[in-house]
Amino acid sequence: MAISDAVIGNLTTIYVAVIAGIKAYGLVCGQSFSASFVLILSTAVIGTILVATLTWDVSRKAAYAISRDHVSEICTGGICWHGVAVRSPTSQVRFRLPQQIPHGSL
């Protein structure tokens, strides 16, 4: 699961936590923030978190695509599987032709 997926899945919880953090900071500092200020600041923080997680996920996928460490090639029985893991179910697929039934046995 990508980090951005986890953030989006818990967006409401994170949003409420950011608002609570802003309110707690205001109480500690002895200031009272207006509702519009809290709304704008919390939205900006959530937007920054979303952009950061999306950037992180895209950069990880780009690094994975550029690196050649993940490429594997398996050749079995004249069939080569490019980029398939050794124990992948795809590499274990077997094709069998049905047995022919003689005409008189039906």
C-alpha cells in the first residue's frame, strides 16, 4: 500500500488531529485563533501533507522503474517470462490440451 493511500484513507482523522494541534498550540501560547484562521491553516497543512506523500510515492515508483534490480527473466520449456518473480503463480501456469475422445465411445 502506498503512503498516499494510507493518508487519503485516514484524511478525516489527520484533519481533526491538525485542528486539535493548532488549538492546543493556541492554548499553550495563550492566543485565541479565529475559526477562519484555523480552517485556512489546517487546509494548508493537509494539502502540504498530501503533496508530500504523493511526491514520495511517485519518486519511489520512478526509482524502482529506473533501477534494473527488479528485472528477472525465467525461461522454462522454451517460454521466457520477463520481469516475473521466480515463485510467481504466473510462471507456474501449465497448459494442457484436452484428451481426444474416440468417436465410438460416446
